[in-house]
Amino acid sequence: VQLQASGGGLVQPGGSLRLSCAASGISASIYDMGWYRQAPGKLRELVARITSGGKINYADSVLGRFAIDRVNAKDTVYLQMNRLKPEDTAVYYCNAYRIAPRENYWGQGTQVTVSS
């Protein structure tokens, strides 16, 4: 199983990025897919998650700025990030999870740096 995250980079405050996570070895449609991030010296935190049924939730800090969506036919999940702030700087990780049977997979991470 592989989760290949891409789309990170350096962007100025107020800018946008779109992250992609392509899953292979699994049928992503039956998994809850999420984006997490980890800044230096901080714990990994949930950014956004979309369940296999399409239910979405966001961290309060990104609500109204970020949007998660999935294209099941491509086994891919996206994170559109708008109005980026320096505090959004982190390594962003893709996650695939299901509860029965319990499976939990992580991608390799993609760096997002918001700086002028």
C-alpha cells in the first residue's frame, strides 16, 4: 500500500496550494481519507478528513480556507488550501483509515512553507 502525496512547496502568505494524495494497493473509496500536518516541535494534528460516505470535518484553524475532496475513480484525495498563513507551515501527511478490519496507512509527507 502506498499513499503518494504531492503538491507542497513555498508560497507567500495569502497564496494557495493544492495537495494531492494518490493511493495504490487499496481501493481508496472504502477508506476514510484525511490530511494531517506536523510543524516542528509540535504534535501531528488533523487538518481535514472525508469519510468513505462523504462526511467532511475540518480543524477549526482551517475552516473556511481549506477544502478536501476525493475522486474515488482515481483513488485520489485532494486538499485545496487558500489564504495560507505562516502558521500553516508544516509537513502535510495523507492518511487512509478504516475500522473493520482495522487498517491505518500514512503517506510520506509533503512540505508546505508559507513565508514572504
